[in-house]
Amino acid sequence: MRSDRRSARIQVLVAEQAARRGGRVGVVDVCTAAVAALPVGGAGLSAMSRTTASHPLCSTDDISEQLEELQLTLGEGPCVDAFTHGSVVLTPDLLTGALQDRWTVFADAALEAGARAVFALPLQMGAISPGVLDLYADVPTVLDAEQLADAMAFADLATLLLLDARIEETGGPVDGALADRGFQDLGGYRAEIDQATGILTVQLGVGIDETFVRLRAYAYTQGRRLADVAADVVAHRLRFSPDTEPERTDEES
């Protein structure tokens, strides 16, 4: 129950930020709301993949923009480690000797850019990991348990927004599907996409990453929300096969 209250509070903060911006809810609103709620100076979010080029999606200021670009260019840093290992990476002080040995180039470059602490939170839903949310502070900073839990809730919401974003030909995300849902039943929504990808790994005989690519590609070509396509798969109204186009059926679960 406490987790539900936290999620609801974070959703309200992000929705309020989108309202102030005058647009639909997007990952940029997650980043901006996180900066306002946590003891950090900026936030950035990058879309990451093991099979395609990673790229920054948004940042709240020049320093966070530089941090995203630095890590993706250098291939090292908290963001890269968080994505690779699927776990939160907390860096309270980049001047720590062990960290400078761990990220020989990034640590000095980040300090020069104006960051002193960096916190990287992987965006994850089951086996799917579409990116990383990065937070930075310009002074040594430690997130307490409540602040870390809030940061993870922001990352969870960013995951849902990013997964439901439609991708245009330019490769840019178009957010809004979750705004249309009014943030209702996000837990069920998240579980349904996870369940659908599990079903498709069996139908297609491929790994979870390729399965999700197929699911999302179908949603895009049909002009439909990812969540709606996932619901059809779970209800057995839509079946995928390795060699043919997905078929709609009349079968119900």
C-alpha cells in the first residue's frame, strides 16, 4: 500500500509538471519533476539498447546534457553500468579514488562539467530495459532511503512512458498514451505488457529483446498503443508466428 501511495504521489507531480509545460505527459516531465522533488541539480534520460545505438532523450540543463553525451560517447560511467548490470548505481562523490579508477575518463570529465554526485537508475520492466534515468548534484550528496525510493518511482514511471511512446520515422518518441489513460492502473498496465512479451517468446521462439521489438513494431505499423496490442495478445485475440504476419482471432481467454 505504501508503494502505491508513493507511485500515486509521483504520478501527480509528473502530471502537474506536464500541465505547467502545457503538453502531454512525457519523460521530460519525469526528469523535471524528479529535480524538483529530490536533492539534485539536474536529470537526464537516455534510451539504451544492446542491439542498436543508444541516444539521449532529454535533459534538464547543460550539465545533465553533457553527462548523458559523455557516458554514451565514452562507453563508461554510472549510466552504462546501471544498464549493463540492471541495478541502481549510486555515486555520492566522484572524487572517491576507487571511482576514478573505475571510470578513468568519465570521472574527470564529469567533474569538469560540474557534477560531483551521480545516481543512475535503470528503466526496467521484467527483462526489458529501454534506458536509464540519471540524476546529478554539484556537491557530494547521499540519497536517504525515502529519496532513493522516490527516485526509483520516477524511473518506473519513465519506463512506462518510454515503452508506450510511439516512434516516428525520425526516431523521436511521441509521448501521450499514458496521459490519455489518466495514470490509471499503471501496475496492471505494466504487468500486461510483461505478460504479453512472455507469451510471444513462446509463439516466436526468440529472446525477450527481439520479442519486444516485434510487439512494438506491430503497434507502430497499426497505429495502436502498445498497451492495447499487449492486451490482445494476453486475451488470445492476436497471435504472432515466426514466418507470417500476426493474425487476429476470435478466441478469448
